[in-house]
Amino acid sequence: MAEQEFTTEKFQKYFDHSSLISDKAWDIFVSKLIRREYPKNATILKNGQVENFISFVDTGIIRFFIPNEEQEMTFAFVFENELMSAYDSFLMQTASTYAVQTITPTVLWSFTHKSLQDLYQEVPISNVIGRMACEELYIKKTARELSLLNQNAQERYLNIFAERPMLLQQIPLKYIASYIGITPQALSRIRRRIS
Amino acid sequence: MAEQEFTTEKFQKYFDHSSLISDKAWDIFVSKLIRREYPKNATILKNGQVENFISFVDTGIIRFFIPNEEQEMTFAFVFENELMSAYDSFLMQTASTYAVQTITPTVLWSFTHKSLQDLYQEVPISNVIGRMACEELYIKKTARELSLLNQNAQERYLNIFAERPMLLQQIPLKYIASYIGITPQALSRIRRRIS
DNA sequence: CGCCGAGTTGAACTGAATCAAGAAACGTGG
DNA sequence: CCACGTTTCTTGATTCAGTTCAACTCGGCG
């Protein structure tokens, strides 16, 4: 099997820190997993397409953005050991309003929509996957909403910096700027002020 | 049964617009529903408490806010025919970082955390409830994130106004201001400019 | 009747946008 | 491996939306 040439170790650690899931269930999970690999700056999902996957990021950095506006807007980053999906598109199986792209070379372990539905039927405990995806994505969005409401740009930048000091160096400033909600110029000035 | 004195009609319409759910399943659903009623300005959930419910708003307007900061911040409104929960607290069963309060007299139909877990076991289709809650809440948050990122205060106000012209009149301006992310003074000026 | 919170209005200030131009880094082809 | 062009980042000057502080109005309620 293709899967066995690569390790799903990180994936398993992520989902089963408390070892609730039997070996048998794991075998089924893993049999449905698809390994996807991308170089840097590769498009994972175009806006207008329907998201077909919930993916675990084994390696790499990914960004979500809205293109075609006068200037595109990056509104999310996903890092190693996190779940990733254009979740609203995935849930409703409707066209995504945003696009997804790699920033660095990326390896994903993905469930398709169909295989996840199958899993829900076959292996009740696989609900943890759907639930954890929802939890992770929802909690992140809540945190972000609050950050956008009651922090200013500099505070937001310092926060990201505190959480991901080194990863940040791999992300172009203009993406970070639009994520923070300011222009690249403004972010450049903030950076100078800090150092 | 207490439930039968009141009508769960709106609730049923909301969940079953395509009549997928059998009468039998509905009976089980309804048997687990708890009716909760509040006057205006009543506290539904204090920050620090664990959210025990996913609720359907039959009647009323509710706000979510973060208290105890120098000035509290309202970050969400929920209206009639929508689902409502301090969902991150509910999912993880951890203390909520925010509080929930009624703005107008309110009637909720609520599932407890426990009864929802039971339902998942007994009635497979009840997953639609969890999924629809997640969908609704997630999609709302996504829309809001984008609004906070690429609209200014005036655009955000006009949007709410377009979506909920009359409901808005029932919500104190200061709540709307903090929801939009500006001061009441600034919102007052925006209003004048518009009319 | 007077108080109090909510909303309005004004003036000074500030953080970030915009416009513009230069410096540094990056990739591609010769 | 260098030279070139393109993109990214920095810096400056100006403008603007929204904050802050302060005073005043209005409506509801004791």
C-alpha cells in the first residue's frame, strides 16, 4: 500500500493522545487516508471548487485567501499538526468562496467527503474526526474574531510572533499583513518599531 | 408533557425543511427538548460556566459578550430561528470565556450535552443536529471574520441594517457599536451621515 | 421633579491607509 | 554564475476613519 511507504505517525498522535481508538479502527482509518504532496506555492483548492477533503497537515504551511478582489486577502494559516479544510464548503458541499495554497512544501493526509461518510457508518468512533475538525476550526475562528475586535495590529502581530516565532520567517510579510488586517507598509513600520 | 403545551413547530421547520426525519425520530427528539424562557436582559450563561445546551431560538434576541474588561464587548447576536450555543465551551465542556444574555424576552428549545450524546447513539440521524449547529455557527463566524477584515465600520453597519432592519431597532446602539468594533460615538456619527 | 443611563455632538489626537519612490531579494534565462 | 527584471520590503508625506475626552440632550423611572 502506498500509505505504508510513509508514516501516519503524527496523524495518529494528533487524534489519539488518549489511546481511545482500537488498532482495528486505526487500520480502517488509515486505509481511507490519502497522502497528498505539494511543492511550495501550489494551489490545493481554487475558489469556486467544492472542498472534497478534511486534511491533516503532516508537513508544511498553508494559507487560505480570497483572490480576485483588487488585492487578495489571506485570512488563515494552517501549520504542521493541524487540521485543514475549506470547512464550510466541505460541510455543505458547495463552491468555496476562497482558495487554498501552500506556502512551503506540504504533505497532507486526507479523508474525502465520501470516505468520511462511510467511516461514520462503519466505525462510530470516527465521529471524533468530524468533531475534532469542527472543534479545532471553530475554536480558532472564535479566537480570531476576538483578536480582530479587541486587539490592534501591533498586538496581533506580537501574538503570532509569540506563538510561531520561526514559522513566521517562512511566510511572506504581505500575507501576514493581510492576515492581520493591515497593509504591508503598516506592518513594515510595526516591525521596525518593535526591533 | 410540558413540551406539548408549547409548539416546537419552528424548531421542526428549521431542522427538517426536506422532511428527512421520521415521525418516530421526531418524537424522540422532542422528548429530549427542554423549553427555556427568559425575560429581557436575563443572563443565560455566565462566563466561567460550562455551556450545557445547544438551543434553538424560538423567540427573542440574544447577545454574546465578554464582560469584566474595562468595557464589555458584544461579539455576537442570535435571532429567532437560529441555533445558539457557547459552542466552544459546549464542545470541549470547559469554562466559557464569555457570557450570554437576552436582549428581548426569549424562548429556547434546548438539548443538553448529555441528551445530545444519547441521541447520537439512539438515533443516527440526530447527527444532523450536531452538524447543522456546527455548520451554522461556523459559517457565521467565517462571514464575520471576512467582514471584520475587509469592511470598515460603516459598511458593517449597513450590512446588518440590510439583513435585519427592524430587529436592529430593538438592540441598544452601544451593543451594535461594540459588535461592529467601534465606539458608540463613532456609530452615532455614522448613523447621522447615512440618514 | 430630579436623576441616570443612552445617545448625540464637538474638538483634538492617533493609527493606519494611500500614494509614491527607492532598496533588497529572488528567479529566470543567457 | 552573473545580469536582468520582477516582486517584496522599506521609508516618507499626506489624508482619513475612528478614538478619546468632554459637554450637552433626551427619555424613562424613582
